[in-house]
Amino acid sequence: MIKRCRGVHVKRKGTFEEHTINSEYLKEEMKLKVYLPENFSELYKYQFCIMQDGDDYFQMGRAATLSDELHESKQISPTIFVGIHYEDKFDRQDKYHPEGKRQQNYIDFIVNEVVLFLDQTYPSHCMASCRTLIGDSLAGSLAFMIGCRYPYTFSNIIMQSPFVNETVLEEAKKASDFTPLSIYHTIGTKETEVTTTEGEVKDFLNPNRELNKYLERKPFDYTFHEIEGGDHTWGSWQKDFKRGLVTIIGK
């Protein structure tokens, strides 16, 4: 497959597919962008990496390129990458924010519709340990909250610079069992003045440190990194993304 990028032909080893789910929970059509690894075959079973902010992860996070690289070097198990995107910043706020008015509907969509669709469409292990949720900022908060509520549906979480407030901290404290989970958690040391969708300036660093202190006391597979000089941009997240993938779905 050939993808045109800034006037240069980039040869992909895998294949993109697109699907649409007519969501009963969201009352709208939701698009899934799927990247199948090279030599994909119905004879084998695959893990799923489901990325909120999906177009951002494919474009700025270079998810397809990393998939090619990590599969070729056999650093990750056979994995299908799935991107789910938002319409605009207001739609993203409604669906991802801990107090978003459609967040529960969106969580129901992910847990009950996306998982079923993927398991029915592609050869999968149909196990929580073979499903990873990935997100940055609000999408990272969302991934974490889903993991807390549904650890036997999604066992693997990669959250980059998640937005952490009292609701997110309470979600962690209410979680009944962390033992099924594997969580990769990062925050940049320069994320002390982040401008949010509402136009407010918030400290992301110290609330993430507070969440880290709570999680590191729990008996489960938890990896935390403070990225020196890291800020709340894709310049930091893209560089860190590969390490997160290898940590969570590495062989």
C-alpha cells in the first residue's frame, strides 16, 4: 500500500481498512480506522491496540510506521491497530472528559460495540490481556477510567499525559481490582501550565504525580516515567509512544 505524505511516497508494509459502526449508545455513526500488519492472515490470532484520538496517533504518533517497525523486529506480538477519532474539540470534550456529558455513552460504545465488532471481524484472542487502550491527555484519562471499570475487558492501558482531577483519582480509589491490569503512564516535567479545551491553564504534572503515588502502592504491573523536559505536545508523545508499545505489548 502506498501512502502520499508531504509529496513523498511512503511504502506501508501493512494495510489500512475503514469500518463504520452505527452506535446505539451514541446515536451516531462512528468510524474505525484499522491498520493490519504485514502478512496478516485469518489463520493467526491478533491483539488489538485501540487508540482514542485515532487520527492523531496515526498521523502525529506514526502508529502505522511503528507497527511496521516493531513487527519486523519482532518487538511486539502480532497486533492490529485501531484508531477512533472525534469530530471536533467540543465532541472530544463531551466524550473523553471525566465530566463529559456523553462520556458514559462513549464508554458503553467502546466496551459493548467496538470490542464485539473487532472480535467478530478479525481473528483475535478474545481476551482482556490482548486488548490495549491508548490515549493522550483527555484520551489518556478515558483509557484509564475504562481500565478501572472494566479490567476484565481491557487489561492493558497506555496513558500519555492524562488529565487528572478529583474524578479520575476517585475512579482509581473505587477500582475493585488492579491485578489484571498493566498500565504504562507518562507525564512531562514541563506540563505545569497546560491550556485546556475550555481555555483554562492547568497543572498536569502534580496531579499525575499524585495518581502515580497511589498506583505504585498497588500490586500490579505498573510503569511510570517522568519525561524530562517533556511538554503537552505530540513532540513528546511521539518519542515516547514506541517505548509504551514495547512495554505493554512487547514479546
